[in-house]
Amino acid sequence: MMDLSRFLGRYSVDANLEAPVVAPMRQTGGRPPGTMPGEVAELLETIGGMSFSGGLYRLHRLEDIASWNETLATAWSDTRGRVTCFAYDWLGRQFALFEKAMILQFSAGVLEWVEIPADIKTFHNEILLDLAEPALAVNFYNAWLESGGKPPRYSECVGYKRPLFLGGDVWVENLEVIDMDVYWTVTAPMIAKARRVGVGGLIGKIEIGE
């Protein structure tokens, strides 16, 4: 299994958000398909299907990854067959491995992905510790909770009522708890269409300091 001791030392396992406290693959002895990137397979064997820090960060279950890869391809057709989705945050933003040392973050609120130059292990043991704010929007999550918002359950996210690419604001008033499958099923075709017609979007990159 992958050594995620630094990550696990910072992020607490959620026991009350409808996610298992032990990776299902560790309980059943299941194995990822041989076509799955090795690092993603190791990650799922270690913490797949689990939720951390009050729903701030969650890992996909093995059986859901193919469908999430397809959802991303619906919105961004050039990712089809090139990325492997493995996790998502409280906003429903999807994290996917693109190459061995490149992770992409996809948001249902904007039109372009964010590049995170890291492999799976570095992402968990370094990025999510040292750059948690840009990676997971921690302050925005705290503002959501302080406003009376509830932590999302495993199948939920806190999505934008009006996507940013359609003029929505980055304010808690523009957020709502919603089933994540529904959120992305509705939004993915909208993203694809907006990209085709050239609606303005946002793009960013998380830099690793020296």
C-alpha cells in the first residue's frame, strides 16, 4: 500500500458522512483493473472510498472511477482516455491523474482545469499539507460552515447555484448542498457547450515552491 502517513496525520477520517472508515478494497481484497495507473491503484487500496476532515476531501470508490472519467470527458472531450479520476473535494471538484507527475483539478463552476504538478503520493503528502488552501479552498469551506452550511455527505457536494462561467459569484450565498452525480450530470454538458461557443472561463495553476 502507499505510504500516506503525512496525509493521514493531518486529515482525520470521517465516521459520520456515509463513507467507510476503512478502504473497501482493504476489507474485500478487491484489486483494481490492470489498465489503471499503478499509483491510483495503490491509493485506492489504501484510502479509496473514504472521506476526510468533515467532507473537505473524499476519495472515489473503485467501481465509480470509470463513470467519473466519462463525466469529465463529457465536459472536456480532450480528456477522454487520458485521465484517471481518483478524488473530489467539498465543492465537487474532481482530481484526476493525467501523467505520472501531473494532476488536473476539474470544477463544475469553470471551463478550464487547474494543473497541479505532482504525482499521487506528493499530492497527498505535500500539496494537501503545504498548499491546502489553493488545492481545497479551505477558507471558503470554513466560511460555508460558519454561515450555517452543513458538511456534504459522501454522495453530495456544495455546488454553485449559478456556475461561475455563467456569471455566478464566489460567495456562500451562491452555494447549496446537492447530490454530486446530479450536479455534474447537469453541468457537464453545459461546460462542453460553453467551451464550444467561447464563453469566458477561469484557468489557474498551483505552483510548488522550491
